[in-house]
Amino acid sequence: MRRFSLGAWLAIAFTVLSLLLTLSLTLFSDRAASNQVREAIGANLTELAQQTASRLDRSMFERYREVRLIAQRLSGHTDFGAVRGEIEALQKSYPHYAWIGVTDTAGVVRTATRGMLEGVDVSARPWFRNAMDGHPMGDVHDAVLLAQLLGTPGSEPMRFVDIAFPLTDAAGQTTGVLGVHLSWNWASEIQDAIFTPVSRHRSVDLLIVSTTGAVLLGPEDLQGTVLKVPSVEAAGRGESGQATETWPDGQRYLVGHTRDNGFDTYAGLGWRVLVRQTLDEAYAPVNQLHRRMLLGGIAAALLFSLLGWLVARLITRPLLDLTDVARGIEAGYAVKAPTTAAYREVAMLGNAFNSLVKGLQANEAALRQNHAALERRVSERTAELRETVDDLRANEERVQTVIDSAQEAFIGIDFDGCITDWNAAAETLFGWKRQEVRGESLADTILPERYHIAFVKALAHFHTTGQAPFTGRLLRRTVVDRQGREMEVEMKIGLIHTSELQLFSAFVRPVTEPPSH
């Protein structure tokens, strides 16, 4: 019976140990890395959903604020020809305003853009009733009265989001309603802005779901259907996160979900925002990582097995040398035993294990590269957020354009009584340019000296009590222009007091007739 040599046993032992150690470390590293990558992919989908919800809220807030400002400007106007000019200009400033109209208290449309629905009774429409009840925002709905007038350019039904505010007179009595139908197409623009860069690298679907579970925006086979999946229910409870679930089409999806929470004074409409990706596509990076880790582990195991055979030969060589010496002595030769090199061989074995560590370090380097890729994705998302901020600034510039194009003089005043805004009509009325008066005291600029004390007292009363009785009413006051000439004007002062914006807004027009007594 043939016996194995010590070198062979050592080689077999090194080979087996190398295979077991390398494969164990590879499997452990693969599992840890796979879990991290899965969590990162799900978190990325959740982040996309949160970005979309935030952008929807901010965009809706801009429309809410813009329509509210126009409603404040139109309050007290009885010239419907001038009112039509104002709402036509508003529609041109933002083409997604499909229809803008003003009704009386009975719900009859008195004037509207392009004259559509003028004379029609809309008192039964939800947006009119909601505005009269103090609820300015309405959820997405199909066009009813305007479908035939506006036409449907595509196969998709025309849908609107309603924004409506009541109009009041100088006494604070409701005189009608300003109603705006915002085309739902703007949501598709938001979808394209966020998901076009993402779709270059992977395929994801965005869904916007109403409070009733109806799909407002999403794949064509789901639009208009009622969606009942756990992610919709979780988003309805205000939870943001990720879920792996089976959808009605039988496919498994990884879904990031959240809910809109409103912005500033806009309370939101309770929309659920879902971003989904098929499980196979979502976890494709994980499968690639599996293959790479497995191939790397096998290659490392083979390499370490070869090193084991070499180390075994080096370990047994001193024993063979001693055997030769013993045989030489047995044969009668005067043979000097060589100096042992056992410590050097042990050092070589240590180098072999260092090679094993280098293999593990190579695996860690691969993990760091994956982490760097995730950081690049985060950087891309940060760039998209910057684009969102740029869009918000563009919306602010559009509101400023509406104010600058107003026919009446507009003056913005901060809570310290200093001028913050001054449109072209104000320059014409008073004679000062905007850059000359911005930051200056309103009292020192346009008020006669005899009214300075009253102005200071009114501001002090507001700072003390938070009450501004001079807002929301049509006031008649005496002011002076740049040459010091006094004139009678009518002004309507509005108050905007939010966490991000605090100012008084005043629309001013000269009075040509003498004041009544």
C-alpha cells in the first residue's frame, strides 16, 4: 500500500483550507454586499418618490399662491372688461391654465378667457362650491363643460386640477369666485424633468395615485384604475419607504413610496407617489455582484491552492535534506548537516497568507467602487434637486412678471415699513425708479409728513397684536410724488405672513373724482 509523503499531506491540507477559507469569506462578503446594494437600490427609489412629491407640492403651491394673488387684485373690480384682460394675461404667463373665469355669487360665469362658458351657470360644479366654503383646491377630474370647447388633441381625456378663490368687495362681502382649471399635463412635465435623466440608465415607472386609490398618472394600462397594493396603503398612512410586492399584472416589483405633504400654506391633496421597478431589473446589479464575487472567489481559491503546493514543497525540503545527510552518514560519508532554513520557510508561509489577505483587500476595493457608484447616484439626485430649486426661482420670476405687468401701481412693504418691491406703474405714478426706493421707508417716500406718526403707530399695533385692520379693504389716502405734489389715491393692502415670506402688498391707483362726504 502506497503512503503519501508529508509534503503531499501538507499540500492537500493547504489546498482544502484555502478553498474553504476563500469560499467562506467570499460568500460572507457577497451576502453583506448584496444586502447593502439591495437597501441602496430601494432607498434610491424612495428618494425619487420623495423628490417627485416635493416637486409636485412646490409646483402646486406656486399655482395656489399665484391664483390667490390674482384673486386679491381682482377683488372689488366691477369692470369685467378689465378683469378679462387680467385673466387673459395670467393665462398667457402660464399656458397650463386651460381656463380662467370669474362668476357672480349665483355661480353664473360673467367673464372668462376666450369668452368660454360666459353666461353658463356653474354653481353645481365642485370648484365653485368648494371656493364658497373656503376650500380653494380641488383634486384631478375629467373635463365636463370644457371638453367640447377646448377639444382633446390626443387619445387621453382632458383632465384638470381646480383652484378657486372667492372675490370680495371693499366691505369684505363675497361678490363672486375666481376659478382656474389647471391642465393635468403639467404633472407629465415634472415626470419628464425628474425621470428622463434616470431612464438613460434604467427603466422605472412613476405613479401618482389619488386618495381614492385611482391612478392619476402612470403606465397607460393603469391610468384611471383603482390600485390596491400594500405600498399605496402605506403611503396613504403617511409612511415613506420601500416594498417588494406582486402587482395585478402578476409581476414582482420593488416600489419606493411616499405621500405629498403640502408646502407652506398649501395643505396638499393627499396624493400617493410611487416609483416602481421590476424586481429582475432592480436587482440586476446584485446579480452581477454575485457572479463577480463567485468568479473572484474561485480564482482566488485556485491561486491559493497552487501556492499551498509550493509552500508544502518548501516546508518539506529541510526534512529531505536531513534525510540525505542521514543516509550519507549511514553510508560512511563525513557529511556536515546544513544549517536549517525552517524559519525562512515559515516566513514564506506567512507571505502566502499575506497573499490571501491581499485577495480579500481586492474584494473590499470592489465594494468601495460600488459604494463610490452609489455616491455618484446621490450626486446626480442632488443635481436634480438643484434643478428643482431653479424651477422654483423661475416660478417666482413669473409671479414678479405678473406684478410688473399690472396696470395698477404695486408696492411691496416689509414689516418694518420699508419698500421691497415697486413695479413700473408705481414708477409712473410717483416718479421714483425701483432702484431708488427699494429699502427706503414708505413713510419718508410717499406719505405727507403729517401722516408719519399714524403710519408708525399702525406698524407698532401690528407688531404688538399681530392684527392689521387696514388690510383687505379699499382705502382712500393722500400721498405725494417725487415733486412733493399731493394726490388722492385708492389702495388695497394685502398681508402675506408665512414662515418664508412676510410682507404687505398694496395695489394703488389715483382717484380722479373728488372724495365723497
